[in-house]
Amino acid sequence: MLSRHPLRRSIGRRIVARIDTVTWRGRLAAYSCGWLELKDASVMDPVTGATGADGLILLPETRIDFIQIAPEAD
């Protein structure tokens, strides 16, 4: 069992997360109680492009298919 959450060092970094057929991108604001919190988030659609979301987006950790953490800018 992990003593610390594996995303603890990724707070504040840009991520891409996919749940079912929906892809979200944004900045990881926090994680707690099985939820990831994204700020400055947008949902990606291959046809219409990105649509921004107001406020925080909460993603259930158990339903996430994958997470990609973007590299930090030099």
C-alpha cells in the first residue's frame, strides 16, 4: 500500500485525464478522498475542439482510464 499519493508532486502541473470517452485537460489543483480537482480545465472534443469550464472540475479517481502529466517548461 502506498503511504503517499503518487500525484503529490504533480500539484500545479498540467494534466490530461480520460474518463470513458471524455478527455479533460487542466491544472491539477488537489487530490483528496478519491477525487482529482482540476482548475483552468477544458473538455476536449475531436469535432468541436476545446470547451472551457468555469470553476473546479472534480474527476472520480476510480473512473479515470489514464492520466498524462505534461512536462514542465524549461
